[in-house]
Amino acid sequence: MKRGTIFAMLFACAALATFAGNASAQQGSAKQEIKHDAKAAGKDIGHGAVAVGHATKHVAIKIGHGAKEAGHGIAHGAREGWDATKHAVKHVFQHDD
């Protein structure tokens, strides 16, 4: 082989080795970036789930308090209705309280 051909082959091999090393480093960097992005997305999903949980708790408490107040209102209404019925029956049959 001629000296120029050997030099060209050595230069091509060196360039190929350099390119392969750079490509490998870029793949490693891409893997790390994907891992980082996946971890960040997981954290964001977790924070979102916590926020939804807090909002659900707040709504449930509001509904619970409303139901409690409605229950008290129904109980008072029923008691007043019973007292009025009892008074009317006594009045009809002329038995005063």
C-alpha cells in the first residue's frame, strides 16, 4: 500500500472513532434528559393529584355542612309541624295546652 492510502485509512478510522464516541455521549445525554423529564413529569402529576385531593376534601366539607344545616332545618320544621298539629287537635277537641 502506498503511504497516502495508509494515511487516508488511518484518518478515516480516527474520524469514525471520534464520531462514534460523540454519538455515544449524545445518546447517554439523551437518556439522562429523558430520565430527568420523566421524573419531573411524575412530580408534577403527584402535585396535581394532591391539589385535586385537597379540592375534593374542601367540596365534601362544604356539602357536609350544607347537609347538616338542611337536616337541622328539617328537624325544626318537623318539630314545629308536630307542635302545630298537636295544638290543632287539642283545639278541635277543646283540650287546651
